Amino acid sequence: MTMGTRVYLARLAGLPVFDPNGDRVGRVRDAVVRLRTTNRPPQIVGLVAEMALRRRIFLPIGRITSMDAESVALGTGSLNLRRFEKRPNELLVLEDLLDRRVTVVPEQRDDQEHQAVVVDIGMELNRNTEWVITRVAVREHTGRLARRGHVYQVEYDRARGLVGPTDTQGTSSLLALLDQMRPADMANALQDLPDARRNEVAAALSDRKLADVLEELPEHDQVEILARLDRERAADVLERMDPDDAADLLAELPKAEQTVLLDLMEPEEAAPVRQLMSYRPGTAGSVMTSEPVIMTPDATVAEALARIREPDLSPVVAAQVFVARAPSATPTGKYLGMVHFQRLLREPPSSIVGGLVDSGIEPLRPDIGLPEITRRMATYDLVAMPVVDGTHRLLGAVTVDDVLDHSLPRDWRDRDAHDDELEAS
């Protein structure tokens, strides 16, 4: 993709945007289409870029000097940093046009019209130096799984219904784009969708992907998406969330609904969630993760390193190993201490972790409040601290992201609220 040639807009999604100095401005998240009252093809007037702190701004197409498979570059001039808002005569390519079902008009009189689903939009620079939609990549709608249909291109004016009602819009192509994003970016993209579209796309995600995305959404969005699922599916998704995140989400629901969903969850998955919900809000017990990395003292360094390499572990959880006597599931046997991963890297693989533990840091009790937890973690430069009960059994660990999650304002994940604060300042 280069300037002056046809550009397929879905391929721009996620590309970095650089200013003339080579500094990254953000990433491409969508393209803005302006509808016209004549029969002329819709015009692409700019891109939507996401900057730091999840703020989305508009980049006029005239400011863009190059687009290729690796990046988008801007020319000189100042950027308008106001939050992007779609105007009444505008559509977004990925949000509004991708996955639309259209009627493809035949090229020859003897051919028949047929249904297809939009998978990409192609734009070209015309003689008036306007970027306009000229091509539509579609997948033949066969009545079976959409991905099985033949993919081909048609001229814009042959795709009838492209800018019509949205009740014929599916999810498969948008899901394919979202699947390339990190959960936090995917959650941010979902916040930009209309409520009905967002709920439809969320429901089409796998249980694991939806669980990851819910953990990154504001509470009100979590509750609304979960409420749209049938209860069996909602329970399955909760099982795949980290227990502390599942407990936080359930705490936003009415008591009766909490009980129903917990009863539908597998007992071994529901047990740690119930335990976390039993602690007073704002305490170590209520914010901890009940599934830190736990090894018995006779485990080797090689075994501990293999455990923290598991891809499902977050970096903050994998940063240290907690050592306790059997049983290894929380609540464990007697807690002995912790070993940071840097210490593990410096030791021979055959060494025993029981001989490497740091037992000099006093563990947290489950009723300790967040201010004291924060003070202790800052004092010892820790990213996680153990939580033990009165008999010194390990109950879980409070991580730095747990502390941040519960110390920031409740709406810190809500981009609209954050943008309002920036504009007010």
C-alpha cells in the first residue's frame, strides 16, 4: 500500500502513525467515510488514531503523506487533539461497514443478484484529489459459516446496501481484526461501538477472549455485556476470568444474580471467587489473586522457571514464586517465603527453591487495607506481596496491578469520562 494506489482500509487497522520527526503519534483504529447526497461514491476524509491514554483523534486525509504495509506517516502541521466524534453524515469503515450484508448486482444481464458480506473497503485517489470508495471486497454468503464463502472484489456501485440500514451487519470480519489486538485494545475498540453492535460482537467472542476483554472494560460495560448473555454462558465466562476480576464483576450485580451465577459455575472455579467476595472491600483479601505461582520447597529452579514461563501468566504474577508446604493450592500448607525470578535466573537449574527463599518480608493479613498495602510495596520495591491467614497458610498474593485497579477512580477505564476530564482541563 502506497499513496496514489488503491488502499484497503481494514489493512490499516493497528498500524502505527508517525509525525514528520519520526515520533509515534498513535495507531490507526478506523477510517471516516463522508456520505454524499449525489450518486458519487462516499469520500474518505480521514483516519481515526488512538493516542496514549486511549484518546482517539481525527487525522485529516490531507495530512497523510504515506500509507504502506508498515505504517502511516503525517506531514507537517499541528494536530487537533480534540476527541473524535462522528458527525451525522459520516460512517466508520470498520465499525459501520465491515460485515455488512450487501446485494451484489451482476455485471451481465443474464447473471443473478446474490448476497455477500463485506470484508474490506478499497479507496482510490480520483482526479479531484479526493480519496473515494471504489472497490468492495466481499465474501459470498452461502448460508453456511461465512468464512467458507468465496472472497472477491466488486466495484462500489455493484454493492447495493453498503451504506444502508445496519440490521444486516454481522461480526466475522470485525472479529478477525479484533483478534489481532491485545485485550485492553480490544476492550477500547468495543467501547466505540454502538451498544447493540458491541453486545453482538462481545457475544460472538470465545469464552476465553471475552473473559480477557471483560477484565479490561469499565464496570458498567461489563455488567451490560454479561446481562446480555444467557446465564450458562455467563457462568462459563466467569470461570475463565481471574478469580479476583470475577469477584469484582459479580459484586456489581444484585445478590440474587450473584447466587445464581455462582451456583452455575463449576464448584472448584466458584470456590475462590466466593472466598474473595467474603472479605471486606478495600482489604488485601478482597483484591488479591488466589492463584499466584506456588512451588513446594523441594521443587528445583528448573521447575520453577518452567512454571513462570507459562504464557497464560501475566508478567506481574510471573515475577516471583511463592514457596509453601503442600498442599500447593490456596490455602496452602505453611508459607515459607518468596523467590524473585531474577534470583532463579542466577541459580543452577538443579538448585532447590527451598534454599533460596526470602523470608524477611512480613506477609500481609487479609484484613489489611489498601493504604498500608501500598506503603509496604513501595517500601520494599515489590510488585507482589503474599497474603496469609492466622495459621500462616498462603491465601493468595496482592499484585501491583491489583493495587492500581482499586486505587484509581472507579471510572478510570471509561475513556469517555477520561476525555471529559482532559477537555475540562
